[in-house]
Amino acid sequence: MKSLLIVAHGSRKAESNEEVRQLAKRLQTESNTYTLVSSAFLELAEPSIPDGIQYCIDQGATEVLVLPYFLSAGRHVSQDVPSLVHEKRLEHPEVSIKMAAYLGAAEGLVGLMLETAKQVQCNRCSAKEVCAYPSCIESS
């Protein structure tokens, strides 16, 4: 079974972590490749990356692809996440655990950004002009 694990930084703001979980659910719905799509966090939220990988394995995954949901190759992308993935590889040599490139390296990102920039109306606050996101989001 193939699984995809979306790995984000994690936030003190619960709504931000929930956005990542909802993204994983949307990917699960639209994916023809992965039987399971889940999410995990580097810090500040649960599950942790090792726990997220373990969850995929416990659900029967024989292949786990970790996709870092980061825009640049900072320390987390270049060191922290690979280190945690490597530890799980050593713990589960029978499972293929691989890392995809971080989101910021995706070939289609430039086109996506240009297309997003064309969207004047905010989907969150229905502003007719460019909104001051994230100030349009209700604070908790």
C-alpha cells in the first residue's frame, strides 16, 4: 500500500494545523496513487513526523512518501526532516520510506503563484479588492 505523508512545521494556532489536515483529506479524495494520505508536524502540533510515519505503517503502508510542505530549503528541510525520516528507515527497513522534494522546489509553483496573484477576491472574507490576509481571518 502506498501512503503520502504531508509534513508541515506546525503552529501554536490550531486553525493553521487544521488547514494542513484538511489539505491531506482533499489530497486523499483526489489521489489515484495513494491509498492513504495523512499529515504530521515537525513541532508544536501532533502527530510528530515519526508518529505520522508510524501511523502510515500501522495502517499497512509498504511505501511511505514524505512530502515536506515547506517553501524553502532551510534547516528544517535540509536537516531536521531528513534526519527524522532516516531514523524511521532504520527502524523499518522492510518499508520503503522516501522523501519528495519540498513544495517550494515544485516545478509548477511559479505558475500556481502567478495564477493565484490573478485572484482578486479573497475566498475567506469575500473582499472585492485584495484583502490584507491573514488579517481577514478571525483571531482566536
